[in-house]
Amino acid sequence: MHLIVGIDTGKTLAYACLDLSGNLVGSAHKASHGVGWLIDDVGKLGVPSVITCDREPNDIVRKVAAAFNSRLVYPKKELSISQKRELTAPFGIRNPHERDACSAAIKAYNSYANKLKQAERIAKGNSEIDLIKAKIIEKHSIEEAISKKEAHRR
């Protein structure tokens, strides 16, 4: 499963993972831990296509993106706490660190959502839709993503 992973850094490190349909598949936080546990936990959930945060990325976020060879995405302007609460309300996340990580993941997902939903409609019934969506995030057109998947299957 390919993922969009939001990360919140600080004394408490947190992550939230969305699948490429925008569903929350996991989140966690730990205080005073290195980045290793985060990489291990996220790796157990899937393959990150996107690593994101809610502000200019720091070295920890860049390190995680590099560890997974993932696209690094971040907003030009930090979201307000009320915007973060509104974005994450449907997911029921209470921890503020996980909320910040999740809001970053949702914001990144929303930037790809139209293309990903379009790919679902065009590739309806294709068992490899997750990989096709990951190719789209890599900046392939929908047609290229489908044809690359077809060529890979042969």
C-alpha cells in the first residue's frame, strides 16, 4: 500500500498515514525518540509516496523522505490550529501532535485528490490502482501510469 505520511517534529515526534484514497491507516506519537521508530512504524504500514509536514521541513522530515525516496511536499503557509482541527475532525484524532501530522497529510492528499479520483474512474477494476496512483504522484499522466503498469505486468 502506498501512503501519504504527515510528520510533526519537536520533543514529541508524530506521524499520520493516509492511503491514496484519503483514508487514515495509522498514526502514532512518541516523546524523546529518534526518527528510527517512525521509519520502522511507517514502513510496516506501507510505502510512502509523499512525506509532508505542516511547515518548512526540517532535517528530520528530510531524513525520512530520503529514507523512503519519497516526494517531499509542504505548504507555503502554515495552517492555523482551527484549520488543523477542522481538517482532522472526521478522523477523531485528539493528540495535538498527531493532529498536526494528519492535517499535513490531508492537505497533501487534497492537492492530488482530483487526479487520484480521476485515475480511479479511468482504471476502474484495475487491481493495481494503488501503484497507478503512486505513479501519478510521481508526475506521470494517468495514461502513462496505466501503460507503465501494463508494460510492467508483461
